[in-house]
Amino acid sequence: MLRNLPLSASGRLRLLIGVALCSQLLMPTLAMADPAYDALIIQARNGNFSPALTQLRQLSSERQTPGQVSDHLVIAGWAGQDAEVLQVYEAQGQHRNLTTQALATVARTYRNQRQWAQAEAVYRQALLREPNNIDLQLGLALTQADGGQASEAVQRIRALVAAKPDDPTRRMALGYALARAGLNYDALFEFDQAFIRASDKPDVAREYIVALQKARLPEPALRLSAQRPGLLDAVTQRRLEGDLAAERVRMAEFATRSEQERYVIADRALQDYDKLLTRWTPDPTAHDDVVRWRIDRLGALKARARTAEAIREYETLKGEGVQLPTYAVRWVAASYLDQREPEKAEPLYRQALAAPDADPADRVEDSTALFYALVESDRALDARDVADNLAKSENPREELKGLPIGNPNDSWMDAQQLAAQAGTYSNDLPGSEAGLEALVRKAPGNVSLQLAQANMYRARDWPRRSESALKETEAQAPRDISLEVSQAYTAMDLQEWRQMDVLTDDVLARNPDSRQVQRLSRLRDVHDMAELRVEAYTGKSYGGGNNQDAGAVSGSRDWGIESVIYTPPIDEDWRLFAGAGYATADFSEGTGQHRWQRVGVERRTRDMTIEAEVSNHSYGDGSKQGAAISIARDINDNWQYGGSLGYLLSTTPLRALNDGVTANGGSGFIRWRANESREWKLTLSPSHFSDGNDRVEALLSGREGLYSSPKVQVDLGLEVGASRNSKEDTVYFNPKSDFTVLPVLNINHVLYHRYETQWSQQFQVGAGTYSQRDYSTGGIGLVGYGQRFRWNDVLEAGANLSLISRPYDGERERDLRLLVDLTYRF
């Protein structure tokens, strides 16, 4: 009988076909005239090889006949003594006239030893004697398949199958050759045909199962194995079970029929791996399979949104010295990015992109993920380089044989979109706008592009334009998660609170594990919190020609604080608020103090915000009640107007209150906002003081963006103000008329940024003029420095220290001032 070759599927198939060949070749031609010798041969044919081999080994090579050498080769082949077969053949039989059966044994032995050229030569020698011997023809073809001549082997065996298509041995041989050529699905067809014709033969069924496994069809393979217990060995059985789990990992990445089913396949895969690992981890012989299962299980954990577990298992594998394949590196990188560890995700994505076995089909996806890892690492310029390089490397069309102009390349469009979106993250919003609008014109039905354009509009402070774009997109993909998330953000910007709630509740119910959904839910939760605002200031003014004089407007050693607390939203649109404050300053006529308390209501709806309050003021020798109402209304994304009315204005100078003078009045404004970096506002504020003074103030303020990068923004601001008063000789500063022009250069520099945490510093430098009636025009100088800190969406605090020098009533004053503000939600 033949020596068993247990290692691989190809080895098993070679054994099977070899047995078939030998069963055809072994004819009773070995008998000799000597009855004793005949008895030894008969014993050998019955499986008792030792007596015949012992006698044949004792014969000297000079006395052995070609027939005895042939017998020695055949019986040694039966006994599985490959080394003896080759030694006898090369020492004694190579130049003898051996039988065809002996030559077949030698050829098969060379093939067993993976000596393809020698095996092919001996098969061809045997075929010269029996050119129509089907077993020799199949043996030669299988040797060619093993020796790297798979196409020739396939061609040879196809002709044999065509001659006798119902022969399962020929079908299996063709399947083997096709598998060696890498055509696993074509091979599966031939094994399937063999199985149809000889399904009762265990060897045929076994090789059919292996063919299903190679074709990545482990589930039907396991069904067939379950129908035939004992057909497969334990190693093949466990590997098939591992292949089924791996198949489910791959399927878990695909879109499901419904959102409720998105984790079903991943859960099945994890159950499979848990069973396999529990059973086989204690078995040392299964070590390699166990490691592979642990690696593939990372994909199931990632698909199941259990990314923290995936990272822990990866780090355990890494500690054990396991090198992950490229496909698993991508899973780990995605898990790190999901867990907000972009610095660890970035090198893994670069590793996956540079790997020799990297799949070109994954290049755009991996480059996009690398882009976001860099963005989240606060490296927006590096991210933009990745996007630009990707856009340059992709061709607009795919060249296909038979199509002169090819087909549009979806990867090219994805790469161009990423490059256009990169401007949003690197503070080049005009560039992003131009790039996305050009792409939308080329592909107006691309939902992803339309969503990117809508998000860009929102970044440019155009929520209504974003809303319109999203409405158009909704007609094509009404249930798209990203669409609804973007609509919810836009609703938040437009103060459409009910719409925001409906959209947020919907996406949260459908996909609670999505990071973008969780982010939206967090911002909705922050919106629903109570809010505390605190503002405080202190300063030192030096007035007139004597540095010890109090300042004309703010006095000297002034300071103040005000706190306002807002309730969580009531019926979505309403908030109640209450606040209290205190201010004091030293003036030449004495120290002024002002205490106030206020309560009110705020209503925020689409296009409009209204506040109304009543207040109590204690100052000087008295206490009075005041009231105020204000409104701001949006016309569109660019224009806004509003106004306010107040009884006992909060803007009344402290020096006037200290003298018992109050003021009533109002204001109106109109604002034009082009985008995030350009806006202008004109405000007109008339007021009447209780001492009979009528004041009218006008202020034009605006800013123009000069430079913008991920970490630095530079704006040029301008304030042009004028006022007129009807009364002279008042205690408080009250110019008959004045005019101020003050350009200010504002620089914002981000020192640290990570997700919802940002720390920045601000610089201000300004120089202008101040003209007051009856006095000469004087210069104004301003320098300032501040810092701001934002944390976790609920806390924002800032401080600014400034020094301004300017004239009042012809006398120059210097004012050193510190402003502090804090907003906290809880």
C-alpha cells in the first residue's frame, strides 16, 4: 500500500490519485518461475512486504535481473519506502529495461519527494511504452501541475475529461490542476462533478469538502462534514470551523438588511471563536490555529463596536510577539481611532498602506482613515498632504479592455472629495467651498458629496443654505444616518429644537454605537443643561496730568462682577434666568457702588431670540426697579437686525449713578455677516438721562479675516464710533460730541487642541484717533493679551489683560484692565 501523506490537502489528493493509478497498474506480471519467489510476491500483494523486500535486498546488484529490479521498486513503493525506491532505481534500474509498473512507481516516488523534473522525465519514459495509458497521462499532468506548469496540466487533463466526462478520477485530477493554477472556483466545479458521480466514496467526499474550503465556502463544507461523521480528521474539521468564523467576520462589515441586524453576524462569529478557543487553546498542537483565530477575532470585536476589547487583545498578542497580517492591522488602527487614540492609529494605517500585500481596493479607505487620524491628532496640514497626494494618485477613469474611454472611477471621486473637505479642517473654507461645488456640478447625485457640501456651508455660518442642501439630499437617501446627523446639527444652529430632538432620537435609536451619533447626543445633552455665566473685571486708570487722578470714565481701582444662571430649556424654547452683580470704583467725588439683581425669561425660536427682564438697582442713596426687553431677528444667513428698550439702563455710567442720575433708552442694530471671517454691524443707541441730558451714540464695528491656518487666525477689526450729548457740565464724562476711529489687529493662536479641549492665546494691537469737540484730536493706542480654555463642551473660560491710552477732555488717560469670563453648563 502507498505511504500516507497527511500534511496538506494537495498531499491527500496526490495520495488518492496515486492509489487509483496503482490499482490500475499493478498487474500479476511480477511472478517468476520460482514458486517460493511467487509466494513472497503474493504475500507482498497482500500487504506483507518484509519477506520479499528482505530477499530482494540480499540479491547482489550484478545478479539481479531487470524483472527483479522492477519487483524491488514496486514492492518498496507498496511499503512506502520512498528513499529505497529512489536508491534502487538510481543505483541499479536507471539504465535497465524496467516494466511500466516499475517506472510508474519511480515517477510517483519522485513526485512524492517534490522532484518534479525527475518525475516528469520518468512518466514520459513510461508513456513511450504505453502512450494511451490513462493513469500515466494523469500522473504526468499532476506532476506538471505540482512543478509550476499548471496551465499545461489543465490543458492535458481537460482533453482526458472530454474523452470520458463521467470518470470521477479524471474530474478530481482536473480539479487538482485547476487549484494549483489558483482557479479555486473552477476547481470546485470539477470536484462537484466528481462528487455528483461518486458521492458514496469517502475520498471523493473528503476532497470535495477541501475544495469548498479553498473556495471560501466553509458553511456548506461543514454541513457535508456533519452528514458524514468521521470523514474529516480533527485538524481539518477545526480549521473549517475557524474558516466559517472568519467568513462571518468578513460578512459583518457589509450592510445589513435592517439596522437591528447589524450585529447578528458579528455576534455569531464571536460565539464561534469563543467555542473554538475554549476547546483548542489547551492543545499545543493547535497553537498556530489558536493564534489565527485570536487575530481574526479582532475583526469581529471591531465590527461589534467592542473596540476597547479589540485593543486589549491586540496589545496582548503584541506582547506575545505575534505579527499581525495587514488586514488585522487595519482593524486595530480603526479601533484605536474609534477609542480616540489617533496617535496610535496613524502608524498602523501607514503600515497597512505600505505593506507589500496591501489590497489596492483598500487604499482610498485607509488613506481617508489616516487623514482623520492626523486631523484628530491636531495635524491638519499633514492630513491635507495625505488627501492631496491621494487625489493626485487616482485616475478619473478606470481603463477596461474593450472600452476606449474606460469607466468612471469611484475611488477618484472619493479622493477628490477628501481633498476638497481637507480645507474645512485646515481653516481654508473658501478653498473647500470652491472644490466641493466643482465636484457637485460633476456628480449632482452623489449623496456623500452633497453631505460634505452641506457641512461646509454650516462651517461657514450658513445654516439655511446647509438646510436647503440637506433637503435636496433627503430625496435621495431619506434614512441615511449621516444625513440625519447633519440635519440635527443644522437644526441646532437654526434653533429648531424640536426638529433636533426628533432627529437625534431617531439616529440614537438606530445606531447608538456610532461615534458621530454619540457626539450629536452629547451636544444635545449639553444644550439641555443649565448654564452659569460669570463676568468680572478690574482695572487701574490714571487720569489727567496727574497720575494719581481718577479716570474720567471708569474712575480708579474699579472692579465688578456679574453672575447669571439660566435654567434648562422649558418646553424647548424657553429659559428662565436670574442674576446678580456688583460694581465699584473710586472717583474724585468719592467711591461709587452699584448692586443689582435681575430675573427674566428668554425665548429662542427659529430666526428670533427675545429676552425680557425686571431688575432692582441699589446705588448712591437709593434703590430703583428697572426693566428691559431685547430682540434679535435673522433675515437670512447674512442679515440680522434687532433692538432693545430699557428702563434704568444697565449701561448707565457708575459715576452717574453715584450722583443719583439714571438713564432710560434703547438701541437698534443691523448686522451683515458674509461668512465666518467677515462681518459688519451698525448700532444706534439713543438714551435720556434723568438730569435732562439726551445722548445719541452710533457705532460701526466689523472685522475682516486676513490669514487663517489650523493654529493661527488673524483678523483686522475696526470700530468707528460717534456720540452727541445735549447737556454739558455733568459729573460723568459727557462730551458735547466726539468721534473715534480704532483699527485693531487680532491674532488668535491655538496652543493645544484635542477633541473638545482647546487652549488658545490672543493678541490685540490697535492704533487710532479720538476727536472731541472743543479739544484737539488725539491718538489712541491699544495692546492686549489674553488666553481662553474650552473643556468637554461644558466649560469655557477666558482672561484678557489690556492697556489703552487715549485722551478725555484733552487730558490723556491710561487704563490697565483685566477681564475674566466663565461659562459653565451643568
